[in-house]
Amino acid sequence: MVLLLPEDVVRRAREGEPAARHEIAAAYARPIRATVRKLLGSRNAGDVDDCVQEVFLRIFAHLGDFDPKRGVRFSTWAYTLARNFCFDQFKRRRLPCVPLSLPDPDGESDGEWLGRAEPPERRAESREFLRALGRALDNLPAELRGIFRLREVEGWEFRAIARRLRLPLGTVKSKHYRALDRLRVLLRSFRLAS
């Protein structure tokens, strides 16, 4: 659902007028909540209200970044902020995992990087996972694989990747998310030990 607010409402909100900000919040409360609820899923249903509030805080904090002359509707811009906030929540909640920049698990140094206190079966599982991850990465399209490696292996920020690849920031984030999503599917048989 695309909500079209009068241009002057957004302009007045950018100038700090409380009534205009209230109009935006009233118009977008339900659709932003639905978007956040859909993205967070049922496992995180208890966090929806907090996330919606945080999304609106971000919308109002970044109103100065919205430029209607760029041809982007305010609704698209607001939904993009909501989506990116939800993706950031997923990244923050990510379970600890083995870094991807480790030495070859088949090499002699595996006891060093896995930790000498780990039992042999855990080391074997880690080796198996790293092999499966390598195969899964090979199955990704080259562009998704490249963005994933720049972000996850080399630790690049999204803005730096966007500049290097000459892509919009939102496109880079979207492709990174698609790479993660495909890897989740390809590696669904692996579960972290509790």
C-alpha cells in the first residue's frame, strides 16, 4: 500500500513542525508496523513495538536526508529505512560463529584455530561446515558471492562496497541479504550446538 502524503507535510516535518511529524506517524503507523512484523517474523513478535518506535525515531532523525527531487516517494524511503533497521536487528542478534578468515581446516594448524580444548568431534563438525560453506558459496551467483565475501570475510562496510562496485547502497544491502538467505537454505542441515 502506497501512502501519498502532501509534499508540504514532509517539508514541514523536515523543518521540525510537530504537527507534521504527527501526521506522518499517524499515516504510516499501521503499514510500518505490518512491514516490521512481516520482516521480524513470529519468533520476534514481542519486539515489534520497540522496533516500530525505533524506525520512527530514525525516520524523523533522517528526514533531512530525504530529497523528493531524487524521484523517490516518501513511502518508499520510509519503508526502506524500516527494512534496513530490521536487517540490522538480524545482524545484531546473529549467533556467534566461526570466522571465515581462518586457516584451512585441513591444515596442520587446525588445533590452533579451533582451540585445543575443543573435542575432536566438534573439530570434525567445524571442518565439515567449512567445506559445506565453501561449496555453498560456489553455488551463489558471482555478484552475490562477491558482496558476501567483501562484507563477511574482508569486513568491508556496506558504503565502501557500494563505492567499489558502483552500486546504490540499498542494492548492496539487498544483495547481501539475498546471499545470506540463500546460504541459510543451502546450509540448513547445520545447526549450532546449544
